[in-house]
Amino acid sequence: MSATFKNARLVATTTLTTMYTCPASTEAIVIGLQVANVDTANHNARVQWLDASNGNAVTRLLYDVSIPAGAAVGCIEGKLVLNAGDYIQVYSDVSNKLEYTLSVVEVSV
């Protein structure tokens, strides 16, 4: 069993977009997920987790939360465990104004 630290970034659009997918034979622990608003106006953010073992059931972690202009907001309180095939999607009400950053520890099983 080995552990690997990884990160991902995504500039959100007005379509829910997959930011990270947990690889096969792996479990991942999300240790951080934040969104930064790089605009001079407030924008709404969405983040959701899709559970591959439950027919891709959707769990919303943020839903139309207003991110203040020039601010960064944490999207997950504590840790989130992802199993193989689970994935995280993000969204913004305006394209190219919200930047998401994700940090995970992947553990091969």
C-alpha cells in the first residue's frame, strides 16, 4: 500500500465539469478543496461528489454559494474519502472567474 500526494486545478465554466476522478484500485482522501474568485464581482459556486458504487448518486457539497469578489473559500470541512471511480465536479455561474484547487492523498489498495 503506497500513498501519493496529488493536486488538481480547474477554472470553472457554466457546465458542471469533472475536476478529479479516483483511479481504479485506489482510495483517495480529499484533504483540501477551495475556490477562489478572481473577479471584481461575486459569483456562485457549486461542488458535488458522485458516488460510483451507488449509481453515481450526487451529493452536493456546495450549491450556489456566493463567493465574494477577490476571496477564497474552503469547500469541504474536514476530509472526504473517495473510492475508485468516485469523482468531484465543479461549476461557476460565469465562466473563467472561479478557480478551484484540490489536494488529495491517493492510497493504492
